[in-house]
Amino acid sequence: MQSEKELLQLAAGGNELAFTRLFHGYKYKLYGFVFRLTGTHVSAEDIVQDIFEKLWKDRETLLQIDSFQSYIFRMAQNHAINGFKRMAREVTILKQLADAPAVPSSITPQGSLALKETQERLRNAIQQLPPQQKIVFLLSREQGVKHEEIARRLQITTGTVKNHMIQALRTLRKQMRHYPNSLDAIYFVMVLIMVWGT
């Protein structure tokens, strides 16, 4: 049996089998840890996948790791914290813009046209969401209904509500990737559009 240090050295050199062994050795423990942090299966799956994709992409750095377990659990914790911060930021933006009456007067004609085109694409993307996912998304976004109340109305768990929201946002972000500039800018425009109505 090869030691973990040997597996890290082999993986750092591009050995996929060694990396796969590391992945299978930790994926379930890491998934359980992330699930306890986030409370959703979707987030746990995404974070575990992101971590190992990043590790493989930057595999040369595996040589510098003393404790692989400590390293990946710290990565997972940071991913989860960043996710919480992003969600909090999104909620803050939505609250700040909730009373926005119209498109800002400072926006250029080209910007206004792009906004309208983006709005139409977003409307279509929302309509194409799976039925229950769309209901959860619209209840949360349009009516500001809390997850607990949505769960009660639809007779599902709050965890399922969270999963539906995460999946819906992920799908919509994917649809918006056709637009130029950074994903952050795209999402900001998407938030503006959602607040101004569909």
C-alpha cells in the first residue's frame, strides 16, 4: 500500500490513478463535513467537486501539503464561508434595489437595449425551470416568502426548498454566461432585472 505522501507526490506529477485514490479516500468524509456546514446536498456536492477540480488543476502544489485531510477540510470551510458571503451579498443587493422604480437615468441607450434583451432571455430561462423549482424561485423572489413558509405551502422540507433555489440560480447563471464581462457583473445585471420585474 502506498502512503498518502506517496500518492500526493504521484498525483502532483500527473498520475490520475493516485489522484483518484485520494479522491475516493476522502470524498465521503468531505461531503459529510460540507453538508453539515451548508445544510444542502447540492452545495455539498458542488463544493466537493470544486475542491478536487481545483486540486487537480493546481496539482503541482500537492507536494507542499503536509496534512492532506487538514488541507482539504480547510478548503471546504473556506468555500462554504465564501458561499455564505455571496448569498448574503445577493440578498443585500435585492433588498437595496427592491424599491427601484425604473432603469437608472444614467444608463446609456446601448445599456438600456442590452438590459431589455437580457431581461427577455432571463424571462425565458425562468419559464424553462422545472415546475416546482420555478414555483419556489418565484415565491422567494417575487413575494419574498421565507423558505420555511414555502416548505409549508408546498409540503416539502426546507432543505428541499434550499436545493431548488440553488439549482435555479445555478441554471440561470449558466444561461447568463453568454453575456460579456465577468460573471459578477452579469449576475448584478440579472439581479437588477429580477428586481425590476419579469
